[in-house]
Amino acid sequence: MKRFFIAFFLCALMMDVCGGQSAFAQAAPAQDSITLTPLVLTGQVGVSYGYNSLAAQGAIFVHFGGPGLTWKYGDWSLGLNVAPSVRIQFGDVVRPTLGFGPSFGYKRWLLTAPIYFDVISGKTTYIPTIGIGYRF
């Protein structure tokens, strides 16, 4: 898992050094073509809800934009993002967590569906969530 985060950090650093342009970028694409903007630290915030079947409890996740891959087509976008989050579980403590999943966007609004990893009583589970977000 450490290698994954180190790879994201190094790629984000390379993007910053290159002035936000990929080293593999060709000529600028036409307006109506699909563009790939890799590893962009987007300013986004979102809220999603998920139900943990092992704990039989729901939880709200407040997530903030992290590095990811984003494909854009006009006003529409599709992304795979890492979502640093704060988990608010009903009747439990608030704790930080990390999710990963797709986001579908139209202009500045997002429909997000991050998945979170959790361990309860020694059993591993994944919590799928769905929510909305806003990109700055």
C-alpha cells in the first residue's frame, strides 16, 4: 500500500515540475475529443453514505479530492480517484479513512461512489458508498 501512495506522490510531483503537462502529451486535442488529464489534484469535496453489513450500521463519509485519473468530454467527466475521508459512523467515533472509486461529473457537480475498506472484529469488509460532490 505504501508503494501505491509513493507512486501517486511521485507522479503528482512530476506533473507539477512539468507545469501540469504530461511528458507524453502530444498536440492539444480538439474541443469535442476525449481528453485524459492524469493525476490531477482536483479541489473537490463530497458527502457519501454507505451501509456496513457486518456492523449493521450506516455511516456518512465526508471526502476530499485526491489524485486520480480523469477523462473529460465537453462538460462531462469520468474519474477514478483516491478519496481521503472522514468517517462519521452513527453511535461511534469520527475517524479518518481512505477510499477509492469512480466519480461522474457534469460541469462542477459530481456523483461519487468511493469504496472503503474496514475491519470489524477481525473480519474484513468493503463498504460501497454513493454520494454527491462539488469540484472547485
